[in-house]
Amino acid sequence: MPPHRAWLAVALLSCASGCAERLVRFKLARLTELTVFRMEREALSASVRCEVENPNPVGATLKELRFTTRMQGRVVGTGQVGQPLEVRGRRPFELRAPIRVRYVDLPSELPALVSTGSVPLEVEVHLVAETRLGRYPMRLTWQGRLPVARSVRVGVGGELADGAFRLRAVEVARVDLGGMELAVRLQATNPFPFPVGVRRVDYALFVGETFFGEGRSAGRLTLPARAGRELSLPLTATHMGALDGASALLRGASRLRVRGTVWIDPLAGVSAIPFDVTTELRAVLR
């Protein structure tokens, strides 16, 4: 009998008294990465990646994996892994799980925590390990600080603009030989439980799909916590842009679209929030 099989046979016999649990154990070594991939009106979607130490002499199938993340003792995100994970004996491995974080669950002092360069996090994982020795429910935990610059990744595929931005009005402010100046009134709502500093807003106006003009906000402003504020954004269009817009109207365009980026004070790796809002022209043109 090969040595490793002989060792396993001895281990199986020795576990008849209930010590098999000692041979099936894992340790959550550290949280290595938090990736934000979608920001919506009330929550963000992210994934966590953890390194797990695995001293077990036997392989295992991990099932029913459930993740809970906490910050300063309060639950800020939960998620689960839908597919079983096969792991080999005595080899470390990674656990990845999607989590959903509601903005209302984030601590109001998060900006201050981020400014220190790292955030305190706790991770709790519940799973069931199925092995040749049996089936074992487990609870793994990790607690520490996650470096923001090194370990937080942001690749936002969705838009916070899903309800956070609304086009309220477009007003003609000036018309002269150089072109046309408009005032775009955009309602912005801050879903976070803390104020957000806005450095600038870059934006462009379209009539249907036809480019009309673009602009950039002047000066800083603050969006109050869990509240809205109207932004008056100046926009300049050349006569050519105005003619293109008029042509689009004659072709039947009936909607206005404002697309751009809100640049905020960096928050856990997020500094640019895209938005794209469309509304009926007759509802906002003044």
C-alpha cells in the first residue's frame, strides 16, 4: 500500500472516536481584495477575495458558502457562492464571493476612515466541507484593516445615475454672434449617509442622438447626506451645434439627453461617477 494511502487508513481508523474534525479544517488567512463593479441608486455590488490556508491531508468539496462583511461591528454586506468549490489537500486556495452593500448600512464616518489609508473590516464565512471523512459545517473568520490603495479596486460597470440624477430643465441664457449659452438644471441626489464633495462636473447635451454642446461646472460644491441638490450647469453651443440640434428636431427628435461625469472627492477608490439621463424635450425646455 502506498505510504499516503496507509497514512489515510490510519487516520480514518483513529477518527472513529470523533476526531475527524481535526483533519478537516481551514483558516481564513486574509482578505486580499475588494472590487466594486456596479453602483446603483441604493446599493453597490462588489466582490471579495480571500486567501485560505488549507492544512487538510484530504481534498474537499465546499458547498453552501455564505459571506458576511462587517465594519466597526455592523453588517455592511452579504453574499453567497452559488457553485461548489473543489479544493485539494494541503494546498492554499482563494475564495471569491459577490456581495451587496447598501449605502444606508455604511458608517457615516467612512470618509474619515478611508482618509487614513485603510478601512477596518471583518469577514465571516459559513460553509459545508464534504470529504471522504464526512460532512463538516464550518465558520471561518478574519478581522483586520484593508489597505485602500493596494486592495480596493473599482471597475464600475453600472451607473449611480440610476435615479440619482434627473434632468429638470434646460434654459436659454444667451444668444449672440458667437453661439448660444444654456443653463442645464440637473437634480443630483446623494444616496450616501455622509456628505459628498464634488470637484467638478463634465457634461454634454444631445438632441436625440445629435450632439448639441458641452460644458464643465465651475467651483466645488457639496451634496448633503441622503439629500438632493439642484445643479445649474452652464453649457455653450456653437451656431453649428444649434443648427445640428434644430435639424434633429425637424427629423422628429423629441428627447433631450445629458451625459457626463461627476468628479467627487475620492471615496474608497471611487472618484468618477458617470451619469446618462434622458427626458422628453417638452418637459424641460424653457
